[in-house]
Amino acid sequence: MKRVCIPDHEYGERIAKAAKLVAERGLDAMLVVSTESDYANARYFSGFWPLFERAGVLIGASGKAVLLCGPESAIFAKDFGKIDKVMVLKEFRESADPDYPELVADTFKDAFRYVGVTGEKIKIGLGSYVECTLPIVDGLKENFPQAEIIRCNDIMVKLRSIKSENELACIREGFRIIELATDEVIKSLKPGVTELQMVGVAQRVIYENGAEYEGLPMYVFSESSTRHAISRSTYKEIGRNDIVQLNLSAKIDGYSPSIGLPIIMGRLEGEKKTLVEFCRKQHEWTCEQLKAGVMADEVAKRFLQNYKDAGFEKNYVYGPCHGTGMIEVEAPWMETSSHYALEKNMTFQVDTFISGSTFGCRWEKGVAIKENGIESYTDYLKRGVVELGY
């Protein structure tokens, strides 16, 4: 069976598009950096996902690119990467901060020279401002003390926001696998199992069905921990009448969608019924608003107003959607300050969260923006509230 993935030629096309934007910005080169946990920008151009160490891609305005890795990853990067030229820099070392006294490493000057950048008074764009570590920034400054270092995250947002057909195929395949995992976890849920046991069930299913990894640390939270917008599963035993929040995910060639929904171990009633049903209606309302040309901030403002009008402002945590792709949460977000128009083939997680007094709830799925609405990548949430009756 042919594996769903990004074809090699698309990496070169991405580099060419980036180089054009770098030149238009008046930059000599752009550096993007990735870590093991947030690998997206370097992997976007190179296909390389670092382990322990950092990785980077340097792209010159000339169109040439080089993959940068740490001292222990030289062969790893050459075997996995889609960029022919690989250089080893000490600045990309692991957090244990070894000296590597015997290593004869490349330098940033070597890398910049390779992509056609010489001189001292150059303009360097940082396309991964948040992920860029201090050793890397210090290395740039030491090698180019007269350089102007400019934050240019927006170049990466522009490149990654609009998905290609190959990217959309990876996302679709992720949702196919997540549905299988969600089915199996629901079948396995019963009082007395732990959150982590259910994570294990989900992990088995995604790997058996073709995922390369979890798209995010699997969310199986019960009762009080469902209030956490971000958290980790634990050894806590799931009890009768608990609300259990699932957010399961599968990574396909770096692309990491997820499905989120509440499972009721008993029957839905009281405050849980009120908030869970309101949250679901808000999720459906959001999906109805989305199409090309709509302003993101207008959707977010009306979304927040719906919470206020219903008397649930205190239960509001964040806006209606966030971008998704190589990282399950990627730019752009959809917030009250997000003044941009939605465009065809932008992809979002419609992520509707509400926090109650002792529990929380999230309905979440992935969609692509189309001219007259959305393409939803799963119908799983149409099943509604799952009540197991324990």
C-alpha cells in the first residue's frame, strides 16, 4: 500500500517559495530552528525531525539551503533529510551542553557562505523566534557581530497556513486513524481503568494503522482534570459518573490533527448537561461561520459574545479555532485580535472548550476552509454525547 506522505519534490518547492519571500523582505538569509518537541519549521523544509539536539535550515535569498544539525546527528540528518547539504554546528547541541573537544565543527560563517551570503553587515531573518535557543542566537552574533537580526515569523506563517493537496492528504489520513483509536478507547472505558491505560489503547491502534507517532500527548482526562486546557494523563482511576475527556491524535509525516469529545461514564445531567450541550452548540455554530473571506477576529468576537449572552463568560478560556498542520496547534490562532481574512485551504482545529466548577469539556475536530464553507475531516462528533451508563 502506498504510504500517504509529502513527496520529495515538495520540499524543494517550499525552499524556493521561502527564498523568494526572503529576497522580497530584503533579507540575505532566513534561519528556522526546531527542537524535538516543536520540530515543524525545520522539518517543513527538510523532512528532518531532531532527537535530543536542535536542527535548523538556513535558506539564502539565492535559493540555496543547508540543513544544520548537532554533533551527534550528522549521519541521522543525512539519512532522513531531504536537503543534500548537511552541516554540523556545536550551537545545535543537546541540553546536556557537552563540549565535544575533539569535534571539528562547521560554523555559521561556513553555512552562510554555502548559501551565497558573504560580508559582515548582513540581514538575518529568524523565522522561528520562539524555538530559537540562546546558543544559536549567541552563535549568530559571535559570527556576525555587525549583522541585523530580524524577526520574520510571519514568513513561516504565510508559507505554512495554506496547505497543499499533499498536506491535506496527510491530515485526512490522520483523522482516519484517530477515529479508529477513539472507537477502541470508548470500547475499553470502564470504571477502574486508569487514564494512562486508555492512552496505551490509543497508542496501540494508531501505530497498528500507520501513524508515525502521536500527534500530541494523548489526552484521556477524567472528572477534575478535564478542567485543564492543557495537561497530561495520569495513573488516576476513572470512576462511575465521571466525565472523561478524549483528545486523541495521530501523526502522518509530521501532520498532527486530533479529535476531542467528552465521554460520560454515567448519564449526562445537571451542570454537566448544561455546559456540555452549550459547548457543543458553540462548536457547531463556529463551523457554520467559517468560509473564505470571513475575518477571523469577527468570528472570535461573536464567539465570545455568545458565551457572555448565555451567562458563561466566566467559563470561557480561549477563542474558537487555532491553526493546525505539522504541529497540532500552529499559527494562526483565531482570536479577538486576529485581523486577517480566512483563505481557501487554511486548516484549523475547531477547538471549543468550556471550564465548569469541577470539570471541563472540549469538542474538537479539524477542517479546511473552502470558498463556501468548510471541508470537515471527520463526522465523529455528529454522534453527539456518548453516555456509557455506568
